Amino acid sequence: MSGISWEKNVDVQPYNTFNVPSTARWLVRVQNISNLYELVNSTQFHNKRSLILGGGSNILFANAQYDGIVLKNEIQGIKIQSEDDQHVTLRVGGGVEWVSLVDYCVQNDLGGIENLSLIPGTVGAAPVQNIGAYGAELSDVLVAVEVFDLDTGQARTMPKDECEPKYRGSIFKDTLKSVMICAVTIRVVKARFYSVNTGYGLIRDVLLELGISTPTIRSVSEAICLLRKRKIPDPKSIGNAGSFFKNVVCDDSIRRSIESVDANTPFYRNPDGTYVIPAAWLIEKCGWKGRQFDNVGVSSRHALVLVNLGRAEGREIVWLAELIMRDVQAQLGLLLTPEVNIIR
Ligand code: EPU
């Protein structure tokens, strides 16, 4: 008996947080690894494009139809794999919502991912761009990922190093695009052995504002939720995919050339001597923050966030993104790179 079903011409608007209309020629829901073996052995699978979809929070459907198979990762489960005095190792299904995993850890007094509170998307999508925020990233706690390679039809476990995590990227974003991340293993720390990470200035400000002098895992998570809610519009009320562009990594001469335009240019120095200039600042500097055009715009809360003002199609968001990229390049000589995965 077949375990998978091939749904045809499926509306994927509910499956992307930009909330743009598009249909998938086929959609297959993956609930376990047997579904994937069945999929790769079916004749229908071969010679067709496929797209692995998690929570749809880092994706933009540029066209009205995706002429291929959307594979929706719905693999569930949060299980304790092992435990010692200080740590708990969790094995989590790729289809679990990332926020549910953060909630689980906060409820159980486990530290390590509370700074990543409220990041939309699924656990299986998290290693692809090595999600990060407020001084923490997934690679801080990542142990391994279990993948299924759609090209070879084989499952395997990849330890963290093999995933090549880096700033908003990994091997899954660069080269190994044909794998579904079925499970992720993370190692978190029991509260009494854990020091919360409040190094990122804005967290300290919010904790102060909330009157919290001895922050716990839970209060840091609450502070981060507050920070994010203030800065990033809720995709449930206004379609968006968080940061649309990556921050710009450059050398010192480029940084100085931007500084000569504005002496207040913010930047961070990486340990390898390169510099990071916030793309949000570049976009704001070029006058784009809060601008609106018919159905699309740049958030007035955060210049990195492009928004669907209600009835936008994917191609209109692509149009705005390209306009901003051309303008920032013309005004400041820097080329922005999208962080969002644009599906054409
Ligand atoms: N800034 C502006 N204008 C703005 C917003 C920010 O000029 O409208 C400048 C300020 O100088 C600010 C700096 O940009 O100090 C950095 O801003 P922020 O702290 O908001 O961080 P970010 O670098 O813009 C990154 C992630 C976010 C994550 C935040 C918090 C990327 C591409 N984005 O943004 O991730 O929440 O840090 O740590 O690295 C996401 O990936 O979807 C996302 C929201």
C-alpha cells in the first residue's frame, strides 16, 4: 500500500510567509523516511524539478506556478537521545516548528537556543542557513543532522563539521541542495550549569526595561520575543520573510570607502579581519526604509524586511528587491545579496 499521495496543482500561498499566490504542480507530504524511499523509487519522481519546503519562511515564489514537486517536510518528534549531569541531547524531526523546539527547551530549563526565540520556520530548515540572532546561532548547539539524499536515494548522518555552518549559510545552501533534513540533533545545557548569553547590547537594554537583573533562560527568551516583535512585522498580519538580504562582508578598504560617505557607518569586525556592514543601514541610508509601492514595500520598522502589503505577487517583491540592489550599488558601490531563496 502506498504511503505517499501526489496532490496536484496545490495552492502554496498558505505555505510561504510572504503570503504570495503560487501553485505547485505537485505536492508530496513527507512524514517519515519510508515516504522518501517510496518517493525516489516511484517513476513519477524522475526527471522533475523538486523543491524541499519547511515553514516557507525564507522562500519567495517568483512565479505563479512552480512547475515541479514541492516536498513538504512534516517529520515530527522531539526526543531525548541522551543525557548526562550537565547536558541533554535532543533529536528533533525536521518538520517540527523551530518555535516549538525553543518552547520545549525553555519549559524544561534547557539553555542554548533561547536567543533564537521566535525565529519562524522549521527545525529542518535551520541548518540550511545556520539560523542566528542576538549573538547566538544554531551551530553553537548543533551536533549532527540526518539527511536523505534525493539524488542517491540514501540516508546518512552528517556531524556538524560536515554541514560547514557559517554566517547564514552551510553546505546545504551552497552545494548539497538535493537533501532533505529529516532530523537534527542538538546538545543543550541544564539551567544550573548554564550562563545566559546577554552580550548583544539590545538584550541588556530590554532586560533593564523589564526590570530583570538576574536573567534566566525564560526571561532572556521573553526579552528576545519582545525585541523581535518590535522590529520584525508578524508574517501572520503582514507577509514577509524576515531579513531579505544578507549583511555585507567586506575588506577594510571597502569599509573605509563607505565611511568616507558617512562617518557614522556601523560595522563589526570579524575575527578573520573582514568587516560586516549591516545591510539594513545601507538600505536606510539610500532612502528605502518605509517606502511603499502599490502592493509591496520596505518595512518602516526594519529596513532589511520587505513586506507584502496585501495582494502582492512574488514577481513584485523580486522587482522591489532588484530596484533596491541596483540603487544601493549605484549610490554606495556595494552589491547586496538576497538571503531569501528566490524560486523562479
Ligand atoms: N539598522 C539600520 N536600520 C534599520 C535596522 C537596522 O540602520 O532599519 C542598522 C543599525 O545600525 C543596527 C544594525 O543595522 O545596529 C544591525 O541591526 P539588527 O540588530 O536588527 O541586526 P541585523 O544585522 O539587521 C541580523 C539578522 C536578523 C536577526 C538580527 C538580530 C541577518 C541578515 N539578519 O539582522 O535575522 O534577527 O541580526 O540578531 O543577519 C532573519 O534572518 O530573518 C533575521 C531577522
